[in-house]
Amino acid sequence: MRQVWVTDAAAVTALGDSCEKTWQGLMAGRTAIQAVSRFPTFNYNSSMAACIDNLTPGDNQSLIQQLTERILCQLHNVPETSLLITATTKAGIDSLEKIRRHQPIGLPDILLSSLPASISRKLKLADKGINISAACASSTIAVAHGASLIASGNAESVLVCCMDTVTEFVFSGFSSLNAMSDTGARPFDKDRNGLTLGEGAAAILMMSSKAAGKHGKPHLGTIAGWGAANDAAHITAPARDGCGLIQAAQKALKMAAVGKEAIAAVNAHGTGTIYNDMMEITAFRSIFHNCRIPVNSVKGAIGHTLGAAGGIEVVLGLKALSGQILPPTVGLNIPEETAMDLVSSQPVNISGDYLLTTNSGFGGVNAAIVLKRGKTP
Amino acid sequence: MTAVITGIGWVSSTSMGCGTDHDHVSMKKGPLPDIKRKMVLAKPAKAFGRMDRFSKTGLAAISFALKDACLETWDKKRDIGIIASTTYGCLDTDIRYFDTVIPEQGLLASPGLFAYTLSNCFLGEAAIYFGLTGAGYIINEMLPGGMYSLQTALRILVSGENDIMVCGFCDLGNPIPLDNETGTDDTVSGALFFVIEKIPGKSCKTYGTLRMEENSRIFLNETAIDNWCMLADTCFKKNDAFKA
């Protein structure tokens, strides 16, 4: 199996228009969660979300177009022979809102396949690309799929772009499921009461080490292992025993050929819902037994960015490995009793070369990636 | 890179079922049948009545394919993955859901419909009903009928991640005219799924050997395959030989 290097990484979140700004916000313990002004929320069980500053649709456009511009402008010289994989759960679903309200729209971005088509065109890539849709693990699986193409020798360079936006379509849905917090997500807190939606994007360029050398690209980190598994238990609720997440993480650790003691930290999905966070702690306890491994969640700061969550967390995970420090879990006040020794509202120094990042979602999906520290800070 | 096809299942405007019970697959355009649980699942599934049309169609085809491969029954969860291609996905459900949001500014938003506005949900329903714990995801391709999910499933078998995969497509066509390059509604309505295995397992038959070249070109029994329907047709040609 060939090594899979991450050679470029970018992020846009509600904390800032770059990975660096997002990182600084996280480390300062800031949250971007605030009252939504994009659409009326008075009939929903929350008014809070983490929306990106000044992200407004252009004339008859979807928000996804602007977000695409903001993420792509951060990339440096993507080889035109790169394969393209995008990840989104709803792409430009705000265009559908307009269609159903009989408002004018221009280029509809409703179909998920329109995202790779648009990005391929903008970057002048030979590959038209595909989109992967697997709920909140979409981009985790997209990174895993891209890595597998490089590892197996089927590709030299793969670009993963992931994004989702805060729309009334999605907001109203999570409200109808009573899944949203009215005050802001507090992952792993004993008084957590739901998730908060966020919007964001990430781009991750992966290459074989040979291709990275040829193109003079830095080694930001390695996608060392990956795994995915289904709970086969419930469509919208996680399996209480964490069976799918355990299976996905074990596959990832096995592929990375590292023992659990090599993992320096875990970036959890950590949505702030009662059952998700409980399931994750159960799974991590099972995987790591009595090891006290630092765990964090970024969703109290940038919200739950759905299909973009896994990609953003890969970018931030590499940053954590590089600096050997795990950002605080923003929103955490008093930890859930079972997570008391794992999570922190303060940054935590870590020591090691590997970080496990996991995501789970509707449809019983679970995915895990083992990241390895790169040579370039 | 080789594997064998051990099961075929489909739902189309003209027929539905599995390979064992038919001698060909017809995927003509047209309205799809109203699928009832007893038509496709042997045991009760309490969620079936709540599912959207996209999920029922996809789940039914997967169910038929697993039955065809003698993998319908289980007593212990199995590490079998499912990958499905789609172009329009659950857009029809998206529309029906958002039409519940508009009238009272969200007050009447339907949680039952919202749960099915993710096109991977029917893979989760199949995973629950058949105890499948492998990876499950949707691949959205620009062109309807793309075979990326088959290529991916074959690569997963080769990598050793799974020994059995279910792959195919599910599409209900375009519910709204879209004035862009993906908006041409030349989609075959329905679902067609295949069970592919590294080595034949419980199944009493195979439909032949799949081979993928380095350039991702796929062959079944050394016949080059261009699309899903051609793959099914080629399966039946081989199957005739097996019956003889």
C-alpha cells in the first residue's frame, strides 16, 4: 500500500475564512454560534447557528457558489490531472427553496453532482469528479475513498472538496426532529441539549509521495488508515453500544498498523446531542480501554457543518498534530460524568504522531480516519 | 481484479424481482409500481410504510439482489457494504418535504419526510433489515447510469476491506426541469442492484466473472460493459448457459 500524503489543506468556517483563522478562534475558545438572520426562525425550536460572515447568495445564486469560491481561492496549483471527489449532503438546496417559493433562480445547484462539475470547471481539471453522500460522514468517507485510490495505485493526486450551508430546508428539518439546542451546542457537557448547525468548507489535496516530490508539494500529514461501518440499528439515532463506530475505528487502526497506544488524541464527532455523545464515549472507552486519551469536538465553536464536518476536522486534526496541541471543546462547561477524564474546555498538550478523527450520521453511517503527523509544520 | 456476480435484483416500470425468477431485466422508462412491504420483504419492517418512494425502490431492489444471492436471511450481522449511484437521488422527497415547510413558515415541517431527505437513508434501511455493517454510501455522478459504484465496489473487494459488496443504481428521474447541464432527464427510472463476491459463497450460482482493467474498463465474462442494463443483460446470457 502506497503512502497517502496531504499536500494542501484549506478550510472556511464561521470562525474565519481560513484554516489559520479557524484555528486561532478555536484555541481562543471562541464560538461562532449566534442568532440566525438569514431566514425567520420564530417557528423553530432554536434560532442559533454558526453562519459565515457575509456569506450571501449572489443574484439568483445559491450560497454554495460563494462558498466554493472562498475555499478554492486558498488552494495552490492543483495538478490538472487530479481526480476530484466532493462531499455534500444538500449542495445548493437553497435553490430548491427558491423554486418552490416561485422566486427567480439562475444556475440551479440542487443536484449533488453539480458540485464536482462546478469545481472541476473552475479548477480546469480533466476529471469531472463525483460526489459522495453519506450524511454527516460524507467528507470523512470522501477522504477515505480518495486515499484508497492513491494507496492502491489508481491515482497519483486526489482533491477532496466538501461543503454545506445553513439553509431553512435543513434548519427546519432538524427543528422538526427536536435535535437542535436552543442555546448552542455543548458537546460532552452534562447539560447538553442538542446540536447547532454550522456551515463551512474544506479542501484537501492528497498525493502519492512520488507525485508530491514531483510537484514540490509539502508533506502536511499522512492519511494513514481509514474505515467505515454501519450500525445496522436505526436510521436517525446512533446505536447505543457504539458498535458501528467501534468497527470503523478498528478498521482504521488496523489499516494504519498502529496500536491504540499510538493515538495521541481523538477528534470526536461530538454533536452535542445526548445520544450521539453518549454513544461516542461508549465507543472510545471500548476502543481505548483504560487509556486516558484526550478527546475534543469543534462543533460548539463552528457548529455541525454536516457533509463538510469530516473534511474540516481532518484539516484541524493535522493542525493539532503539527502543533502537538488539541483545541478546547468550546461550549463544554461541566463534562458528562463518563467523559470527565477525556474532554476539556481548555487546550490540551498532546504527544504523539497519530490522531483519530471520527464522524457518524443518519442512515447508521460511521467513518474513522487515522492521521499521521507530517514533516512540514 | 476479478469478482463474481451472485445476485441481481431490480425494480422498474415493467417488472421487479430477482435473477432466479426471470430471464431478463427490463429497465424501460415509465411510472414505477406502488411497492408494498409484502411484495419485497419476507418479514415485517415497521419503517417500510414511512419510507419515501426513493427508499422503497432502492430497498426493494437490494432485497431482491440479496435473495438472489442466498444472502437474504441472517442471524448475525455481516460485514457487507453497499454503494449506490444516483443522479437525482431523493430530490422528489426534498420537494415534498419543503412543501410542508412553506405554508406555515416551518411550523408544519414533517420530521418523517425530513428523515428521508438524505439519499443514503435507504442504504441504512437495507443495513438494518439485512444486518449489513459494511460501509454504505451514495455516489452522485453527472451522467445518469454511471458505473462508478461498481468500480468502487470492485476496488473494495480487491483491497480486502470486504468480501461481499452490493452495488447498483437507484433513480426516480427528474421531478423538476433544470436548465443546466445535468437537467436532461434521460434517467432510467428504477433501481438495479448486484451482489458481487470475491469468491462465490453461499450462493448456488454465479452470473459470471467481472474483470476491471487498470483504466477502470469493466468486463463480464470478457464482454465489455458500458452501463448497468448491459451488465444485467450479459448476466442473463451467461445464466442461460448455466441453466443448460
